[in-house]
Amino acid sequence: MVFSSLTFLFFFLPLALLLYYSCPKRMKNIVLLAVSLFFYAWGEPIYIFLMIFSAGIDYVHGLIIHKNRMSRPSLANIALLSSMVVNIAILSFFKYADFLVENVNLLFGTAIMPLDLPLPIGISFYTFQTMSYSIDIYRGKVEPQKNPLTLALYVTLFPQLIAGPIVRYETIAKELSNRRFQLDQFAEGVRFFIVGLGKKVLIANSIGGLWFTIQGQELSDLSMLTVWLGIIAFSFQIYFDFSGYSDMAIGLGKMFGFNFPVNFNYPYISKSVTEFWRRWHITLGSWFRDYVYFPLGGSRNGTWRTIRNLLIVWGITGLWHGASWNFVLWGLYFGFLIGIEKLGLLKLLEKMHPFFQHAYLLVIILFGWVLFVFDDLHKGVAYIKVMVGATTNKLYDMQALYFLYTHGVLLVIAVIASTPLLKHLKGKIKRAFPASFQRKAVELLSIGCLIILLVVSTAYLVNGSYNPFLYFRF
Amino acid sequence: MSFMKVMNRILIGLFAVFIGGISILHPLTKDIYFSESENRVLAQMPKFTWKQLASGNFTKEFESYVSDQFIKKGFWTGTKSVVEKAVGKRENNGVYFGKDGYLFERFEKPGEQLNSNVDYMNRFSGKIKGANTFLMLVPTSIEMYPEKLPRFAYTESEKYWMDVIQQLLNPSTTWLNAYNPLWEAKDEPIYFRTDHHWTTHGAFIAYQNAANAMGFQAFMKEDFTIETVSKNFFGTYDAKANDFTVKADKIEMYVPKFDVSYRVEFNDDTQVMDSLYAHDFLQKRDQYSFFLNGNHGKVVINSSVKNGRKLLVVKDSYAHALVPFLANHYEEIHMIDLRYYHEKLDNYIEKETISDVLFLYNIATFSEDPNLIWLNQ
């Protein structure tokens, strides 16, 4: 099930909240586990067993690692290794087996049949969570969970299950065993959820429609302006879709008493690639930093080692986004740029006018999305050729003007919503009108806006034409 | 209690009432079987079986059930369309919101199918002997009213592609020009504003112009009494556009003042009517089916005209508004819709001693219909 659906909003969520808040305290974890399993089984009736299996494996490994950490380190090492192998094997089997088969066939001219298994939704998210659990126990950062049902709850917790954020066990360990209903937290959750829903349904789906129209046409018929508009539309679509999902997840987490980490922090206002990746999909970046980049030695062993480590980490980061070469290339592209920035470009950039820094980042991101969005590298390259004017396509045409005319307002809204402008504005208004009745009016107004957002989002869902789920490959 | 606590309570209360209220109202509202406004059967509550659940079909069907039967659908549809217009949207599902209440479907650049279709027709007309062949391609409304389109709205030129077809056409087939007479009459209501068809009046103009080439003397407007049979027609463009500001179209019927009668057979006598019009459809969404009872594979019209002339019309639904005029000049008219009729037509022409063959399509259907292949089998 996805959050941005009528079934979730008007059947699953009210029922889940009702069950959860009407049951006695000692039953809450069981109810939430049952509800989460139901949520996953709704879209993946068979793969639910895979997830339960995965949780069971990690439960056992966690206990073994913890027991032997001090007394028999070699056994703890083996248990950690075994945990990693099982997790990575499951992920690889479902996500990368066909990719491997395809490449082996291509390389050696063999004709091995691909497995054609559908990818279990969210598998990349929950395997990364369970791996962090085993590693953190090994590192002595957390105690293992004694209650298998509580660990199962951590793995299956529905708000963050299918599209992140990647929540580490240590982040919510306390909340898993002990949490209280707090009115303010619940209200904050409602705010997060509605804003996330609006981002996904109103902005991402609408602007995504523009990209859908443009990419569906013959490239030779498009003007240069149109292809730029197309990739700009996709940039907004993926940002508002992904960060909208994260916001909804954070909001739902709060409604059930959990505090998940922030996953997006206005990435498009960054001034360098390095900064961008500190603001984009934060939980994934920090996962790779803490569990891959630092263990490899990070940037402490000289330039060449650093570059090697960057390429490894970014190659895998790319591959994490989908089993296809274009994702690997997309990851390496960022690894390369971050390397160059480390070598001195960053210092150079900082001396320039902020305008150039922003322009530099945005252009890099846009070309990056071209690599990301086309599976077929030839198509990606052909698209870039039109973008840079290396073809005979027109500079602009009637269609491009029409797209600008009909999507201009939406683009302006998307630009504003990509920046913290509204947040700052609200703070400013609060400070400018310190009188209590004025503050009350501002607060009431913001509640009114949220309700309107919720009603309009519902209207868009009822007549939903274009409502894709973008992470089926993650 | 602090002020923020009160505010938070209000917010939580409103949220709960909204999602909870709808979830309670949904099962209490009676499900609808057929939606007149969308012209389709709505999804019903799926039957639960473990097998359906394991395959994932149950949950999929349940989701379509929820969205199809959602309460107050009209309200939500209206809300969405108002918001979309406000942020600048000027089309929905490829249908533009034009000026003066017109809706227009974009004419997309034709692909290979267009060339194939001309080729199928040429080969077919080369095969049949002893019958005259005619082609009438009718432009759609978007071609006639570029000034009513939204700013910068793009569409492929129909004129251009009609010229291409005329060039490719086998010379033995007579080209019946509908474009110029319709263009000259564009200030009159020749197209529906909310539907993809032309009006009776538009068809009448094309009929008068075709008379000479087809070899008969057309009747004049004065020979008919014009009756308005519907004032509440919302057509297919309306269904696609969901634009709440458009007004209903009206449908006219040209009743001959002269003496004539018809017998209309559908699909080899499975249904017979003594009228060219099916009034029942005027009570439904699909009111254009008033003309000749909608789409059928084969329709044969026997008229009281006794001149021995027999016409075969290979067509799309644009023919339904025009054929009633032709029926006053032919003893028999055989209408074939290749989407539903797949038998050998050259044998049919011989067997029924057809004297004239008319291909009648609007340019949009003709450029993408994959069924003309049935002409050559």
C-alpha cells in the first residue's frame, strides 16, 4: 500500500489509529506489528514471509554477536559476517540477480534465463536497517533487542517501510519499548503528514505529468527549451515525491509515538555537490558514510585512497538506486565531483558569488537527473545532446511556450517550496506581530491552510490520473 | 491550557473528523453500478477468496472499488478542476479548454498507420470493378477554430495531412472535399462544443457539397423541418476534460418535408427499426448514438427511393450524422464499421451489386485506425 492512496488515507489509517489507541498499553506493540504486517501484505502478500525471515535472522545474529563480543571476538566476527552475507544475499538475489544474468549473457554470449522475480517493495530500505542493527551491536553502540516481536516491529514498522527514511535501531530503540501519547507530537505528525501528502499529490504528480508528456514524445520533435523544461520538471517531481514520502513517514511515525530522522533539508538550495548530498536523502548518505566509507578508511589515508574510497562508496550508492548501469554511472558522477571538490574546487567555489555556486550545483544536478532517469544510456546521451544544442532541434517552439504558459505557476510554486522561504516567512510574521491575538490568528490561518491542503489533495486522489510510485526499483 | 495545546487539539480533531468521517460514510453510502457522467460501469466490492488475496488481485480490485465509489465524487472532481484551472492548466486528457465553451482534442502527428491506411484503401479500390469509390475525410473541430484555442496551444495541422493523403490517393477514387465548405461555414454551429463529432448541420453542408460528384441532386434546407431533439448533450470531450464551465450542446434532427420511409436492419436482421434515429439514447449520456442507433458492425438501410442505386459506406461514427441525408438518394445503403465487421468486402460488393463505395472518416480516426487492414484479406 502507498500513503498517497484513498485506501490508505480513508481505510487503513483511521482503522490503524483506532486499534492502536483503543488497546491497552502492553498490547500497543503487538497491534502496531499486526497493522504493519497487514500494510505490507496488502501489496506484497507473499514477500511478507521474506521480511519476517529477515527479522528472525537478525534477531538471532544480534544476540550471538552481543554475547561473544567481549569473550570470543572471533565468534562475534563470524556472526557479523554471517549477518552481512545473509542480508546482502537476500537483497542481491531479488534485486541484482537478473542484472548479473543480463551482463553475463552480454559478456559471454550465454543465454541464461533471467529469474524475472518482482522486487519486494522496500527491500533496500529494510535490509539496510537490519544491517545497521547488527553492526551497531558489534560496535557496542546498542544493546540487542531481547523481545523478538519488538525487533520485528522495528523491521516492519509501516511508516518507514517502503520508501524510508532509513531509521537506525539506535534512533528509536527507546521508543520501541517505551513511548507515551503526546498531543503535541501527534499534532506535529499531522502537520508533517499533510504537508508530505500535498508535496506528493499536488506538486510531484502534477509536475511529473509534464515530464511524462515530454519524455513520451519523439526527441527529434522537441525544442531545446522543451527538453530543459522536461528535466527541470523531473527534478521537481523526484524531489517532491521523495521528500513528500519522507515527510508522510515522519508524520505517521509521530502519530504512533516515534521520532524519525529528517531525510531532506532543502537540497536544491545547496552551493556544492558535497553540500547537496548532506541535504538529499540524508539517512542514506549517512548510512554509507558510517558503514562503508569510514570503515574503508574514509579520507584519512592520502589522496589516492580517498579517491578509491569515494568511487567505491558512490558506485554502490548508485547501484542501490536500481539494478542498472545508468544508476552506477549516476553514483560515480557524484563521487567524481565530490572528489574534485575535496581536491580544491570547493575552496575555489566559496570565493565566487553565491549565484555562481547555486548555478554550478543546479546544472550538475539537472544533468545528473538525465543519467538517472534514462535506463538506456544512449537515450540519456541523446537527450543531453539536445540540451546543450549539439543537434538541429529548434531553440524553442509553440509547444515549449504552451508548457511554460500552462505550468509556469506550478513551477514557481515548486521553486518556492524547494526553499525554506515559507518557513522563514512564518517566523518573521510571528516576530512582527508579537501580540497574542495576532499570533493566534496566524496559527489559525496555518491550520486552515493545512485543512485546505488535505481537502485538495483528496480531490486530486479521487480524480487521480497520474500517481506513480517511483521507488519500485530501490 | 496553553494556546498551542488548543490549536493542536483543533488540528487533530479536524484531521480525525475528516479521515474518520469519510471512512464511516463510505460503507453507509449505497454503491452505484453505472456512472452516467463517466459513461462506464463502476468497480464493485470484490469477492474475497484466499486465492485472490495471494495473487494480489483482491487488494487491487478493492482499491479501484474505493476510488470508483468514493462519496460525493462530483464535489471532488469539481474541486480538482477549479484548482487546476487556477494554476494555469488548459487541458485535460489531451482535450483543450477552448474559448466560448468549446473543447478541442489535439490532433497528434500521424504515424505509419496513416500511410498503411491509404495503401489498404488504394489496393482495395484497385480490386473492385464496376463500382465508383469516394473518400471523404472530415476535419475535426480543432482545425476550424484555432482562434478559440488557449494561448500557445499546439496541434498538428489536419489540412497538411489531408493534402498528403490526397496526393497518395489512387486516381480512380474520387476525393470529396469537406474541408473548404466546412471552413466557409465555420461561423455556424457545425461541430459540437463538448463532443468529438460534427453536428447535423455540419454533416448537411458536407452532404450538399458531395452531391455533384456522387451524382444526385441534393435537397435544400427548406426541404426539411429542423427539430431540436436535445438541449442537454454533454459529449466525449466533456467526459475527458472535466471542465465544469462548459454548457450543454443541442442536437438537431432534419425531418424531410417530402415523402420517404426507411427500414433499417442491424447486423443481419438481429434488430430492425423503421427510423434512422434512436430516441432512447437522448435519455442517456451517449446522445450521439441517437443517429442510426450508434455503432454496429453492419447496418443496411432500405429506403422507399426506387432508383436501383446501392451505396456501401465504410466509416467511423462521423457517418451517422451524414448517412440520413444520403438515404434519400439511394435505394439501399450498407454501412460497414471495420472495427466490428471483418468479412471479405470485395465479395460483399459483388454479391449485393453495390454501385458506389464511400469511405467516410474524420481525419483523426483515419490516421490511427488499425482496422483498415480488413479491407485486404
